[in-house]
Amino acid sequence: MENPEVLGKAGKKVVILGNEAIARGALEAGLGFSACYPGTPSSEIGITLADIAKNTRKFYYEWSSNEKVAFEACAGAAFSGVRSLTAVKHFGFNVASDSVFPVVYTGVKAGMVFVVADDPQGHSSAQSEQDSRFYSRMGMIPTLEPSNTQECKDLTKKAFEISERFELPVILRTTTMVNHSTGSVKLGAIPKPKTKGRFVKDFERYHSIKPILQKMHCVVLGKIQKMEKQYAGLNCIEGTGKTGIITSGVSYQYIRELGLKNIRLAKLTMTYPISRSFVSRFLKGLKTVIVVEELEPIVEDFVRMVAKDVNPGVRIYGKDILPRVGEFNCDIIMNAIAPVLGLRKPDFSAQDKWLKAIKIPVRKPVLCPGCPHRSTFYAVKKVLGAKPVFAGDIGCYVLGMFKPFEMQDFFLSMGASMGVTHGIEKVSNQRTVIFIGDSTFFHAGMPGLANLVYNDPKPLIVVMDNRITAMTGHQPHPGTGITAMGEKCKPIDIEAVVRSFGIKNVRTVNTYNQKELQATIKEFAGKDEIGVIISRGMCRLLYRKLMKSQGRKLPKFRINPAMSVRCAQHAKEIACPAIQREGSRVSIKEDMCWGCGLCAQIFPKGAVQPVAVGQASAKKGGKK
């Protein structure tokens, strides 16, 4: 177990992550089935459940090929009477949404919880600051929002209760700050879960077509109305005054930290459906209301609508004073609301001066030492230069957009590299190169590849196969040969899949063999038809772990001091963090070298020398 505290005894208080608390809440609710696709900031939920399932065998867990498949698997379990949970990042909701909305209509037989982790600051998903609460309203999906770690556990259990009572999937909506914060959690009992059920055929329920579809819609609307009345008690009002603040999620904790006086504070725990009666009760007698919510004015719009009927004279502030972008913090909120409350704006000049005085080293985005993607990028650029349009995708290799590689001209969503490149090729005569990872290939790359073959564009596709889903924490995928439960299975061979599409130019190449890799790129780039190169090299973090488990040590390299100056330009071209530059000289920092051997292949002959195992220099960080 990575964190055994998650399996602590009932009554014990433990300090755990918000994501771990969600996993514990699912266990306390009798989880019998779970399936996810890893996506930060939700990844630790799946990692924790996978670890527990593997060690206890008390319930089933899997890493599915994508979020849509994971949601569907959980729906199948819930149709059959087994409680299930899937967790996604906000973009994962987009992938799953095709199946989410119909399941709201069909309903479920056992509790089904859908954890959706939004990322307001774009810490892990820089493509957009999506506010998934819109999905709740569009799909009529009950939604709870925890504000701290204890609530992550408690509201997960409550979500299962609501789901089972109303036979609807329930969203537990979080944000990065809640997912990744640690806090004290009081644990409850873990019951024996139900892991086996039975699907009962029901034409009226599972065939969402006219006229059954409209009947289903009416049933869902009725359930939402009942839920709004029955669960208004999840929300709370504290404090008194003529000025009110209404908020939810982590923003509630920021307001509490500010310690404001004479404020009536409303906390929404259920943010869909929002209780009209609760908001009406809160608004009565208030002169001013401030709605504090990250991203979009969803609660604000509802409050304004209700206020017209119950308190038309109240002055409402929201996105006119608070930003619609990024995460909030106490400083941002206080700066915005101080004038409304008649308070002096806080003076942060001393704090800013103190922060500027602290010289925090700038950490540039960089691939790990020995990363196989570095070798792939170097080879492609060496052969094709910078002229082609380089299509990117989602994975560690997005770091290829930075210098010195600059080989990710765009990236949108999982698998989008294929579709976007198709459009570029159809309207231009530019050479295109697609970079896509192995996990992404299985997630959403195959439909795009089929489309390319069918419609005859001719890009060069480089599948960057590092043997794992690396970016989110080393989860297995269909090509790794192991399941989330630690069981061995037959891996799906990417080369065989590509050949089955009718593509003739396919080759699997050792990422770390520059001579072979460059020769293959040159050969395939010279052909007037689609080509796929599977550049295979194990993620160096995974390789390092494997070597350690076998009692073996990674190879190390050093640079001949007499040839150090001649290596400077080459070092700049590969940007390996283990290679240190001091003026015109370079050296390898021994404790950071993970022995990939790329530098030995591209630096001048004789410049890079292996360090005998057990005889490495004791002066770490010195010139070798």
C-alpha cells in the first residue's frame, strides 16, 4: 500500500489526500466495481483503489482504455445491482459524455458515482479551464461539491445514497485544490461489498427511443424536483447580517479563513439541483449578496433569478468583481470583496517584497533524464529539420513544444493529432509528422488512424511507446501486459493493430538506437504514403524501478574533460537535465544520469565514457 492510512480502522483519524478520502468513502459505501482512465487531478482516486483491489481482492478495479469505456463499464455494473464508481478529469467528462446523458434517462439499479475533477488553474490540463457544472445542468445530473478532505469521504458516501435512492448516477464535482489538499479525516466502517449481480431485461427502461424517451425525460425531471426538496438540508447558513455571501466547494474554505464579521454565509453542498427554497430563505432580509465561485457564474445566475421574486431590491455582486479565470485564494477574494464590505483593501506590498527577496530557482519544463521521448525528438529533428508541421497529443511528450525541440505545433485533446493533421493535409501541401503516445493510441488514436487510412492523407506517424501511461503515474494500458489488479494478460501489439488497418510501412524501432531510428525516419519520410514508426523505449522512471527490483544498478556516463568544450552544442540540442553546462564546458552530473546512452551516440567519438558500476566518483556533481 502506498498509503496504508486509507485502510485504517473505523473511528481512527488520519491525514490523507482529498482523492484518497474519496476512495475511502467509496469503500465505506460498499463499492463493488470501479473503472477509470487516469487523468490528473483525479488520478490518485484510481491509483488508490487499484492498489487496494490488488492487495485485498475484495472488489474489482480496472484501468479502462478511455473514460467513455470506463463509465460504460461502471454503468453495466450498476445496471446489474453492484455499486460502482468512475473518476475523470474535466476533459474525461467530454470523452464520456456520449454515454453519460443516456444513463441518466435509463437510470441505475445500484449506486453509481461519477467523480469529475475540474482544474481551474490549468495545473495539469492547460488546454482549457472547463467548468463541468454546465454538464450537470444540461444532463440533469445530481451534483455534490466537497469543500475539504473530510467532506470528500462523507459526500462520496452520500452520493451513493442519493444515487441508489433515486436510481440516477450522481456527480461528485471537485477541483484540483480539493483533490490534492491533505486534511484530517475520521474514518467510518467498511462493509463487505456486493460484487456480483444480475442484469434484468426491461424494454421500457433500457431502450431510449420515442415515445419511451419522452416518458424517461419526464421521470428524470420528477426525480430532480423531489431531490431538490429532500436534500436542501445538505446546504447550510451560518452567521447573521444584512450582507450575505453564498459559495460552494473550496471557495467556502477561503471565506471561512478570512474571518469576516457580520456576514451571513450560505454554503451550497448540492450544486445541482440548487434548492430554490434554500436560496430564497437565504436572500430574505439581505441588502447585499456576494456570490463567490470559481470559473463561470452558474450559482450567481441562479441567485439572480430567485432574487427577482423574493428580494428584488437586493444588490448582487459576482463576476463583476471576481475573475472568471484561474483558481481563487484568500488574497484574490479579499481584494475583490473588501470595497463591497466597506473594508480597506489589504496591503500585500510587504508580502510581495518578501517574496521577491526569496530567490526561488526557475524550473523550466523538461523531460526526465534518459526519457525515451528526448531521443525520438532529436532523431526526427535531425532528419527532417524544423520545417514539417508537428502534430502533438496529450502525454509527457507535450514537453516537446519547448526548446530545443519545438516539435509540438499544437495539441488539443487525446487522439486529436490524427484528425487535425488530416484536415491540414487535405488543404495544404505541407509535410506533417504526428507524435502520439502508446496509451493515447489505445485511448483515442485508432479512430483517427482509421480515418487517415480511409481518406488517404500521407503523414508520418510516430507512436512514442514508453510501455506505460507515464504522465499520470505509471498506470498500465492494453499494451503493457498487466492489469490494474496486477494480473498478467496478453498485451495488444501496436504494430499488429496498425498493420490490420492495411498500412504497409510499419516498423518498431528501439528508441535509444539513434542510427536505426534516424535511418527509419529517413526511409519512411521518403515514401509517398502513410508510415508508422513505433519508437519503443521504456519510461526511464519505470526502467529505474525495474532495475532496482532486480538488484541491478543503472549504467552511468561521464564526459572526458579534454573533450568537454566540443560537446557544448550537442548538449544544448538534447537538453538533458543530467548534463550541466558551465560556460563553454559541459559535464554529467553523476547522481542524475540514468544511463540512456543518448549522449554517447551523438557527442564526438570518445567524449562520453561509461563509469564502471561501483566505481563512480564520490564527488557527486563534479566534472567527470
